[in-house]
Amino acid sequence: MWDLPRFNGAPAPEAEAALLGCFGSAAWARRLAAHRPYPDAEALLAAADEAAYDLAPADHAEALAAEVSPGLRPDAPRSAHLALAAAHAEYERKFGHVFVICLDGYPPAEHPDQVLAGIRARLAHEEDRERAVTADEMRRLARGRLAALVSSR
């Protein structure tokens, strides 16, 4: 289990490896690891946001490539799995990358509906609009994962 003091004191390669589990961009992970120590979790989260905003398109693509499309519980009805698989395939065909969505704040029972509704709504986006939405969702995912990483729970 990590906490902020352990994160701040870890060797750079170890901290970077942990950060890559939060957001799959090596440039983002190196930048956050290099700016340690952070006085508190909020400073770390603010630095993570800033680093994500500053990334080049190739770094965003690297982070997206590390993501896995959100799915369903194995015991969900087969029809639900088929519908979600078709929606993911259409999204990936149109935009060239996996669909990402931050579900923080939603109860697990609502995740399948939120994912399917999100894909359907975002399929209507133009490429530039979807690129911006995806980057925002990735930042939100990274914040949640990073907060969990350094929590002392």
C-alpha cells in the first residue's frame, strides 16, 4: 500500500511505474516523479492535471493505448454484452481508440448504463470535440487512480 510519504520517497523508477498504472504516459509519469516531493495530495493532483494538459498528442495516444474499454460483469445478460461490444466496436472504428469514461461518483449498478449512454452520446461528436472529451475523461480517471494510490487507507 502506498501513501504520500512513501510515494515522495520512492526511487524514481518505482514512482514512475506506480504512476503509469494511473495514466499510461511515460512523459506524464516522469514529470510527476521528477517534481516530488509533494506537500499534500491536492498538490500532487493539481500537478497531475497540469502535466496532462501539457502533453503532446503522441503522449495522449500512449496513455489511451494503455486503457481497457469498460465492460460488464461476467454474469450480465449475453444481450447486454453483445450490445456493449457492438457500441465499443463502432466507437473504436470512428475514433481509432478505446472508449474511456470516468465513472467516479456513480454506483457500480449504474456503470453499464452510463457506459452505454456515454458511447451513444459521444458517437455523435466530431473528432476534435471527442478528442477534448476523451482527454478530460482521461484526466478524471488519472485523478481518481492517483488519489487512490497515495491514500493511506
